[in-house]
Amino acid sequence: MYGFIWRLLPGNTWIKALLSIVLALAVVYVLFQYVFPWAEPLLPFNDVTVDNQ
């Protein structure tokens, strides 16, 4: 998959490396701004219950 993306990007090695970094940062931004806040209420990590016995 990464080889396909590398071959798809235009330019020489330095431009491809720069574009790869920009694409990775864009993916991280989208994940933190949209995907993780949407998914957080669906995850059970904050549902802590303790029974008094």
C-alpha cells in the first residue's frame, strides 16, 4: 500500500517525502478533529461502576 502511494505521488524523492509528511499530518489532523471526538461517546472506557456489597 505504501509503495502504491509512493509511486502515485509526483516529483523526485525529496518532493515525495515532503508530500508524504504533509499527507500524514493531514490524516492525524482529521483523526483528532473529527473521528476521535465522534467515536469517544461510543467507547466504554469511562463507564466505571463499583458495586457496594
